[in-house]
Amino acid sequence: MSIKKYDVTIIGGGHNGLVAATYLAKAGKSVVILEANPEIGGATQSVKAFPDFDAHLSRYSYLISLLPDKIVADLGLSFTCVSREVSSYTPYGDKGLYVSRKWDEKTAASFNELDPTGQEGQAWQDFYAEVAEFAQRIAPTLLEPLKTRSELKNEINLPEIWEYLIENPIGDEINKRFDNDVVKGVVLTDALIGTFASAFDIQANICFLYHLMGNGTGEWKVPVGGMGALVKELIRVATESGVEIKVNSKVNSVISNDLGVTVETVSGDMYESDYLLSNAAPQVLAKLRGKPQPESLDGSQMKINILLKRLPKLKSGIDPRLAFAGTFHANESFSQLEQTFMDAQAGLMPANMPIEMYCHTLSDPSILGTDLQEAGYHTLTLFGLHTPASLFDADNDAAREMALASALSSVNECLAEPIQDVIAAMEVKTPLDIEEAIALPRGNIFHKDLSMPFREDATEPSWGVETDDPRIYICGAGAMRGGGVSGIPGHNAAMAVLSNN
């Protein structure tokens, strides 16, 4: 069988692979993407999850914060995101804490109802003003070669904020700044999504950083048309730049030597190139190379995609169009999150799962057909926290049912009617389901443990994408400064290759 030759072969057609391919092709490189599945997009694709309904859901990833405007401009992406006016809503008792994206009178009143002294509201504003200043200074560095710890600390020049975001457990700072358990929990959730960690683990700090530093604002926006719209645009610019895309091309082996890298697919096709970029998880790449697989944290999130006949009513009486427009928190106080983490460590499924939800269609109804829009249907995306893959190992099907019951119980605590009464269709994905569907080891949506966005002092210069082989780079979420729908590791892997030529 003939061997097809390219300058660069990319394993995996997720958004990062497409970003890397387009940068390289625009620089004159011949590039081929090998995608194992019939569709391009990986975790960012949109699908018609429920055959009986004209609804195209982003199944595994939902909102965009980390995708730099520079990448959008460089690649010529015609792609729109809209802001959510509501940041979050958190029920407590028969009331709820409402937080707008920008501090306003409604938010102030909600904080004052929770804490009439005004201290919690002021602490919130002070804390997030500091985080925003840090984000503005660190964001531009994400598309540059990695700075050392000392270099980045000096460049950001916010030593006190650096200490609590980078050096000391974020849980300590949250406890120092805030008194109310509910408020502390709302802050903590950004440090935990997808990460199985205590508030007092540094891994939680890294997750917090990734959620708050996107584009220097940390704002999570709704992609119009769902994640599939981003994938379509990335495919367009890639193919227009000359990238070849091969679907149903699962890679079977990777062999590298001084002459180049040879990739063989399961079907027997052979590809030879000067460089290989892997959009697959580092563990998958290691297996393809016949190397020991690195260990990493379990994936730790339930993903439940729901189609609603209408939005449910809440016990607090708030308009559900406000409550579900931002991120809706339930059973996510600081103490509940810590206790659930300890229970899960001990092998116990949460009885009342900490969850958060949001409704894409309140910001962008275009993912629904006209009939569903007119009938008042909505999507609801639910994340369950502290549900590591280990809880599902013994019996994934039975554990999935138990986890679903726990998640819906948490939802119903906040509602004036059972959520089951308004569900038209639903799908439930455990970490093991996610691993099977899109090859994320142990269902870890970040591929591996997230890493700080710098290299340690006295280490070799790096883009954060290098492997032990000078011809092989990681261009996916498993790179340093990977994780999230960002395109950052795709950009950085392309720059690493181009810097060699």
C-alpha cells in the first residue's frame, strides 16, 4: 500500500486540531487531519441527540470563554457569541442569590437580602475586581512561549493576588474573604467543574484560573448555533486553506525516527510526515507510540442534556427565564461541595448531587426548530460535580441511574413542580460514557490534570506542547495551557512547528 506524505499529520479533528491545521496550512505546510469518528468536531460537535425532536445540542461542551479573539481574527472565523446578562442564580431556602454579569441594583438587592450588613456584596465586588485585573494581564501570555514562574509573576506584577491564586489553596482565600456558605460555594464552583479536587488542593486553583482568565475578561458566552457552528467555521477555514480531512480514520500506531513520523490507521492507510500533532489525550498518544501511559485524575462530571416542554417554576417565585439564563446552582454551598468530595473519595455517590445548569435557548433559540420554539421548548444542560469515574466502575448502568436520581432530586428541591413533568427528552452521560464516546481517558474533559500556565524556573524553553520526541507535539487539551474550548494549544503547537522551520 502506498504511503501518503505531508509536512504535518494531525491526529484528531477536534477544534484544537482544526486550529493547528489552519495555522500551518496558511503558512504553506501540507496538512492532513485523521479523525476516528464519522464526524469532525470531537467534544465540540453539535448533534441531534433526540431523533424525534428538531434540536441540535452541543453534547459535551457548551459555552465559550477561553477562545482568544486573536485566533478568531487570525483564522478569519465568521462566528458569533452572545453575552449572558445573568451570571448565576443560586436558590437557598425559599429565596435565591441573583448575580448579573455586571454588578447592578438587582444584584446588590439580592446580596443585601442574603446579608443585610452589605459585607458579602462588597467582598464579592472586591474579589472579582482583583481576579479581573489578573486575568487582563495573564491572557495575552497564553499565545506566547511559556514564561517561567518568576517571569510571569514579575510581568503580571500583582504579588498579593498571585499568592492566593497560584501559591496558596483557593479555599483558604474564599474562607478569608467570605462568611456566607452559599456565597462561598458560588465562588468555589469555578474551581471544581470537571476537576475532582478539594477546595484546598492546588488543582482547584488551576481550574479556577482557567474559568476566569479567558480573553482577559473570563466571560462565558453562548455560541450562536451551538458549538457545531464553531466547528463548521473551523472546517471551512481549514479546507479553504488546503487542509485535507480524513474521517473514519482511526489511528492504530505511531512510529517516529530521524527521517520522520509514520502513522498507520486501523484500515491500513499509511501517512508519513516531518511532524505529528496529537489532538488526542496524552494517554492515547502514549498507547499509539507503545509508551507507558501517564496517570491523571478521573473525569468528575455528570453531563445531562435535557429538552424541556417548558421552563419549570421555582419555589422562590423568580421568573425561570432569569433563573436559568445564567448558571443555576443547587446544593453547591462550600460545605456541601467539600462534604460531597470527601464522600466521593470514600466511594459514595452523592445523595443530593451538587449541580449546575444553564439554558442555551434563552440566549440563542436557533438550535431548536421553529415548531419547538413556538411551542415554548427549551434545552437545559446539567453538570453534576464530584462524580468521579471510579464511582461508575463496578456497574456503570446502575450507577448512572443512581446518579441521575440524585441529580434530579437536587433540581426538584428548588422547583415548585417536579422537573420530570416538563422533560420531553433526556440523555445522561457518565465519565465512562464520555470516555467510550470520544476517547477522553476516565472521562476527563481536560484530558489530564490541568497545569499552571507557566514553566518552572530553570527549565527548558517551551510552548507547552512538546513531548519527548522532537517531531511529535500535543495540540489538544492535554498540553500545558490546554483545557476548555480555547484553540490555544492548537495555536501553540502550530507555532512550535513553524519555529523549527
